[in-house]
Amino acid sequence: MADPNVIVGLGEVLWDLLPDGARFGGAPANFACSSQQVAQGRYSTAMASAVGKDALGDTALQELRQRGVDISCVAQNDYPTGQVHVSLDENGKASYRFEDNCAWDNLTWTDEWNRLAASTAAVCFGSLGQRCEPSRHVIRRFVESTPTDSLRIFDINLRWPFVNDQAVLDSLERTNVLKLSDEELPYLAKLCQFEGSPETVLHSLATRYQLRQVALTCGEDGALFWSHGKVFRSAGINTNVVDTIGAGDAFTATMAVGLLDGMEPQALVEQACRVAAYVCSQSGATPPIPL
């Protein structure tokens, strides 16, 4: 078998319903699309998810295909394609209201998923895609089926009221790279009963769950990146924020490619912050990224 070389977005595919119209999205889908751009052909990208047998599902598959993302593990099932109602505040920060019982809530395992898992170099999954048990089980199985040396990235991506403490803890047990935001840190610190500075909490998380890396994004203040016992910092980058949709996913995608490339931690976190800041300056989750 060839060396694993596929970067996989695992979980929800949906449409962001913004004031100015519908846009393709979902954190794992954004991750896959951004990874395809950042990788510049060094790695393949794929999506593992489901959409409905409806117009939005057909268009979602077309969007992924046009972005160079493999869709052999994106099923079309009998549930509606996911939708989320997005509102933006005066600073371009997004808030979300999700439709229930969508296609991505009802993932099913196939032999094709097994083949994709075996060829995975990096997979990114979150907590939202595990809000329903059918998908939670399939997502866990996929992560566990990837090669032991692959990057298993848990981008926690909390979306209330769909936060399940046990699903988060189970995901931490299965991951080796964690990404979270400064807004999510207090929740996770309380859940794991950790106290102290952000740096201390990152170290505690890495130690308990045997993580290779932990990334903490801090919005306009940049990011912290814990790697093998050391913390690296990137300052925030001044940008004219249009909206924040997809910025965190672009950060995670850049981090994933950087880790696969063996990039030095300081250079990696700075590059990830630059890409995320650029996405904030554009409308939509997956704009063309100049590299």
C-alpha cells in the first residue's frame, strides 16, 4: 500500500444561510477546501460526510469537486442537506442556528470509508458533527481506523446547544492534535478540571491526553502553539474583518499541512495566523488563498 497522503475533513457539510445568500460550508468541509489550497498538490484532500438527495446536496458535491476535494465518501442519503442560519455582529463575528436531523447527522460506514481511512495522513473532526449518535459512532470508527502515525486533529468547534461533554472527552482520547479557541478554553479547562494560565492548561491537556500539539487561537491576539513541551506564540495580524466564517478552519488546515511538511513550530503558527487573518478579510469561508 502507498504511504498515506490524504488530508480528510470528517463530519458536517452544510450551507451557511447569510443575509446576502447561501454559501457552502461546514467546518470539516471548510478544512478540506482550505487544505487543498494550502497543500498545493503535495497531498490529496477528501471529504467524508453526507448530503441530501436535494438541490443543495447536488450543489454541495459540485462545490467540493470544483475545489479539488475527493467526494467518494460523501453519500447522498434520505435526509435534507444541512443548513445553518448565520448572523454577523458589527465586528463580523458570526453566530449560528443549525437545522436538526440533517444528512450529516446520519452517516453510515462503507468499505469506501475504510479504504479512505487507511490512506489518511491527517483527518480533522469536531464536536458538532457528533451531536447525533449515528454519526458519532461512524466518526469515532473512522478516526480509530486511520494509521497510528496519522494526524488525528480534533478541532473542538463548540456549537451550543449541541455540546456533549462525553463526546468531547471521548474525542480527546482519540486525538493526537487539538485545536481550540480562547472562547472554548474555559469550557474545556472546567470539563477536565484544569486551572492556571492558558499555557498551563495547554500543557495539562497535552500531558493527560498524550497530544503531540495543541493550538489555541485568540482572535485578533494571534495564537499559542504547544508542541513537544514548548509554547510558541504568534501575534495578531491587523486586518479589515469582513467576517470570521472559516478563519479557524483555514488556521487548522494550514497547521495540518505544516505538520505534515515538518515545518518548524514558530514558522507554522505564524503562517497559520496569516492565512486565518486573510480569510477574515474576505467574504465567505473558503476564499482563494494567496500563498
